[in-house]
Amino acid sequence: MATVSAGYPFRGKIPSLPEGEVRVVQMKDVSPQGEIQWEHCVKTALNNSRQPEGLSVGDILVAARGNRNYAVLVGEDCPKSIVLAAPHFYVVSVNRAGVLPEYLVWWLNQVKCQRYFEQSAEGTLTKSIRRTVLEEVEIVLPDIEQQRIITALASTVAKERRAAEQLIANGEQMLAAIACGLASGLTHE
């Protein structure tokens, strides 16, 4: 159904080189909504002569470390330059017809899979999952039409969540402005 590989094995901190030809997706570049923020990805250069194969549209990044092993899709907005995943990610590449990467991302982020990852995690301070844990996760795969329906619904819910969060932020901003207006109108007696 899919192959799992480790992110690029950078040694230590990834050096930032504004003129670098390679972008690197790190955990900090993924928004809370599960979107890769490409503009935040560090640019760098590789020291070796062999250029690794970069990420492709449809690849899935799964956080190998941390309290939540979320999955995120490499979407159509992926830069055309070489893009690599940091070593804290596993890269899942779907290699079978009839499997939508968007569906697989949705499934891997569901409570059942997250619980499995949590129970299989190792480490005391920083939890991590082994590659075999990800390779052995149970995937329920409905037919392609049901996958499309589920991913469309998930996309709609995500858009509604973003809209609701924006409405709340706007309301909080208005209340803060009202408070500032009231405070500036106070007189000292």
C-alpha cells in the first residue's frame, strides 16, 4: 500500500543558507491545523555530491517524535525546488492504486491510530515511534469513492474550524479595542 522511509539524516542543527537550493520541512513548519507552512521551511545546501530524492506531491510526513505522531500531506503547494523531510519525520509514499494519500493522512490522525502510536512509543523524556510501528499500523481502507467522501468532509470540517477560529479571534480583537477605548476615556478624580 505504501513505503515508509526516514527523513534525511542531517547531523545536528540544519544550517540556514538563504541561497540554498534545498528546503527542509521540520516539525516547527507544520501548523496546528496540519498544513506545511512552506515559507517557514529553512533553505540549506547539502555537502555531499549525491542529491537525494526530494518529497513529492502526495507524500505523507508522519512525526516520529513527540507527544503526538501526526500525519501531514505534501500538497500541490509544495515548492518545485528539492524539498527534504527532517530526520524527525517518516516519509510515507503511497504506491498502490485505490489509495488516496489524503485519506491515509486522515486515518493516521484518527484517535485509534494515535492511541496505537502512543502505546507503542518508546523513551522517557521524548517519546518516539519506530519505523516498524508505523509500517504495522492497521489501516481500514474503504473503496475509493468512500475515501473521496470522507476526505471531502474532513476538508469541509477543517475549513469550518478555521472560519470559527477567525470569528473568535475577530471577537476578541473587538473586545480588546472596546477595553482600550474605555480605559482611555477614564478620568482620574
